[in-house]
Amino acid sequence: MARPVDVPHSSRAFFYIALVAAIAALGGLLFGYDTGVISGAILFIDRDFGLGDAMQGLVVSFVTLGALVGAFAAGALADVLGRRTTNIVAGVLFVLASLVCSLTPGVAVLVAGRFLVGVAIGLTSVAAPMYIAEVAPAAIRGRLVSVFQLAITVGILAAYVVDEALASAGAWRWMLGLAVVPGGLLALGMIPLPDSPRWLLKRGRAAEARTVLVQIRAGGDVEDELSEIHTDLERQGEGSWVDLLGPAIRPALVVGVGLAIFQQITGINAVIYYAPQIFQSAGLSSDAVALAATMGVGLINVAATFIAIGLVDRVGRRPLLAAGVLGMSVSLAVLGLAFEETPAGQAGASSMLDVATVFCLAVYIVFFAFSLGPVVWLMISEIYPYRNRAQAVGLSTAANWGANFVVSLTFPIMRTDLGSAATFWIYAALGLVTLAFVWLRVPETKGRTLEEIERSWAAARLPPAGRGEG
Ligand code: BGC
């Protein structure tokens, strides 16, 4: 069997591949920036336009809806235009849409602009991790795709900082407009980068594919890798959306869509989007303290992602997922207990609820940041057969945005109707369901080439047998 070229054969090749990953990961930066920025901007938009509750909801949530549409669009575009060009389109669209939001004369244009920002995020959340996965050598693919998640977390933190810096001036147009920076960097940075060799080969551009592989594996022998991709592509025809309904791709689709949904319904964006409100209800009534705690969440999110970058190619995907989800569930359960034990109105006065909340949320974020955060984007981009990869990644990513939409919409309602304790317990219970899902369904993909992963599905060798392998 053809052996993969495992690690870059020179520091120049490593540097080049890391640069390629970093530029593609700018897609994550704009994803994260926009996730974070609206919470600070919305107060001032409301002041200027007098939005009211329903309109506020539209301005905030239209991004998620746009991302859903963008993810499906990327499922088609990434095959037709290529992964690289889809990222460029996303960057350009992001710049234009951010300008529309920033310069908007009124609320209708703002809502339209927010939708387009979402489409751009949807495009890149499909095309960026997939591009990185396809150019990365198998041995460091996990690390490189995790850089995409790192960029998301840096984007969220940058948005918190920008919001805070511009809050006293109420400069929401600048808050939204500054998003042109990651958008522009993504578009410009991707222009000189090569197309994915797999995509080039699929389009019959074999000579270019070889040139690119030689470039990104500098010094390594690319013949084995080329022939492995080639043999694999030859066995396959053109993929279509209809294939996604067939039995061949179903086991992989269950894993990808399942992970995408579990990443959201275990509550991450209840924390990321609503951290200040949670801290305030736990008794951190001073704005400055609630803000410091929120910044802390952002910082911990960035820092803990490095754990995944360090471990994902060494210990593998499954152990990280299992440990992370378990830790998330336990911290949510304890948080629920703390809220349950604190009589209403006593938060902050005689209870330790504020300390417990800060501690539990910090622990929860650490466990998310090295598991469901990076590993879900990684696995979505590596488990699907090439023939249907773009469509399947598009569908999984759309499911992720759909679940994100539902959770961020229902969290405030659940807290009011069921109380904080029950709400956190529900997320904790869903964490345990996720753990069972990981244990029973998710294969280990560490160290395998994309072609090996593909063949393992076909031979039905990967599922639970993947445990402990690698
Ligand atoms: C998730 C986002 C989340 C972010 C937090 C990403 O992996 O997809 O929904 O806001 O992590 O870091």
C-alpha cells in the first residue's frame, strides 16, 4: 500500500505548510470576531435605531441563518471553484458585507448586511478547515486544522477587546466595520496560495497537483502520495447531493452531523454569547467585574486550545473528545447544583455562587476548548470520502449553525421558564449523551491519510474498532 508522506521533510516545508494553514485559518478569525462583536454593539445599535426586542433578535440571529445558507452554498462552490477560491470569495464577501453593516442608513440594510456576513462565515467555515485538511500531511493534520479553532477563539477575544475599547464612544459602526480586516486578510492572503492537490487532480490538472505537492512536501517523495490520491479518485465518479441519502456515506454522515450538533447542544454558545448575563445572575453585579470575568472566559478559551494543538496528533481524537465532554458535563452539573443551592435573591450576598460560577465556567471552557471545539471541525473535514466531501462538510456545518441558532434562541427562555439549575443540568445530560455517541460511533483518525480513512469506512473497519488504534 502506498505510504503517506508523514511529516514535512524540511523546516522550509513545515514553515510553508504552517503559513498555508495560518492564512486559511483567518476564516476562523472572522467567524470568531463576528460571533463576539455583536453582543457589545447591539446596545448602541438599539440606542440609535430603537430596535425593540424582535428587531434586536433579527440583527443578532440573521448571521446564523446566513451561515446556514453559506454552508450549503460552499458544499457546491468548493467543488466547482475549488477550496482556495471559495475562501477568497468568502473574504471578499465578508469585506463588502461588513462595510454594508458599518455604513448602513437604517435597520433593514443592517439586517441584510448581517445576513451576508453570515453567508461569508458559512462559506469559510466549510472551505477553510477542508482546505487545511487536504494540504496537511497526515501526521500533523490534527494540529493544523486545530489552528482554525484557535483563530475562532482569538477572533472572539479580539471582539471583546474591541467592544470594550469602543464602548465609551458607543462606536458600533467601527465595531462592525473593523471586521473588514480579517476578511481582507483572508482574501488577499489566499491569492498566492496553491489549490488543494486533491482538488487539482480531480479536475484533471495532474501536473499542477504534482507541482503543489512538491512545494508543500519539499524534499519528500510525493510519488506515493500522488498515486494514492489518484487511485482513490479513479474509483470514484462525480459526487452529488443525492448520494448523501445512500448507505455508502451514511455511517460517516452520522458521525459528522452528530458531532456538529453535539458541539452546540452541550451549551457552548449559551456561555460564549451570554457570559455577562450569567455572571450577573450569579451575583457579580458590578459591570467591571462581569466584564473582567467575560474577558477571562475569552482568554481561557484561547489558551486551552493549545492543549488540543499539542495533543491531538499524539493521543488522538477520541481520547480528547471523551475527556473533554466528561469534564464539560461535570462542571455543568456542579454549576447547576450551585444555582439550585442558592435561594433566589441571595446570589452574591451570602452565597458562594459567584465564585462557583466563575470556577465552573472556566473549567467548562477549558474542557470544551481542547475537545469539542477543535476536534469537531477537524473530524468534519477529514472523515468524508472525497467524492462527496464538499457536500457532506456543507451539510454538517449547516447542521452546526442550525443547532447554534436553536441553542442561542432557547437559552434565555429556558432560564426564565425552567431556572438556571435545570438549564445547566439539561446541557450536562446532553454531554453524557455526547460521551456515549463518541464512545460508540466516532472512529480514531489520528495519523491516517484521508484516503486511508476513506477506505476504512468502505471496509467498515473504522467504527468502534478504531478505539485504541492508531
Ligand atoms: C464553535 C462555535 C463557538 C466557538 C467557541 C467553535 O468551535 O463552532 O459555535 O462559539 O467554538 O470557541
